[in-house]
Amino acid sequence: MLKLQHIEMILAIDRAGSIRAASKHLGRTQPAVTKALRQAEAELGVAIFQRAPSGVVATEDGRAILHRAGVIQAEMRRMQEEIDQRRGEG
């Protein structure tokens, strides 16, 4: 099962268009982001991105994964907002 950090990382890679740009955005080293991506792909058993010199492009499986990852991230955000409201912070 993917960890939440993997979900955030693959979404960052997709938004940034490259592992290098995503690593800068996330404040992590490029090798760390590459390793986490490989772990996520190994866990799922499919390639999420095709790598190219100019960046990355989501594979067909990757597009489905990214869609679900976006839903998960949105739900996590909603959960935090609901908790904040219940505590009177929002």
C-alpha cells in the first residue's frame, strides 16, 4: 500500500513535470524523490511516469493513479479542514 508521502510526491512530480523540479518544490534531494518514486512504482507494480531528458510524462496507468492520488489528497485536505472547524480554528 502506498504511503501518503508517496501520493504527495507523485502528485508533485506530475505538477512540476520533472523529478528535479519536484525535488526542489518538496525540499528533498533528487535521489530521494527518485527512490520514493521507484518504491511507489514497485509497490503498485506499474510505471507511473515515462522518463525523458526533458522531464516525465504519466503513463496510462500513471494517469489513473494520479487521478486517484488527487482524490485522496483532496479528501485528506477536507478531513483536516473539518477537524480544524470542529476545534474552532477554521
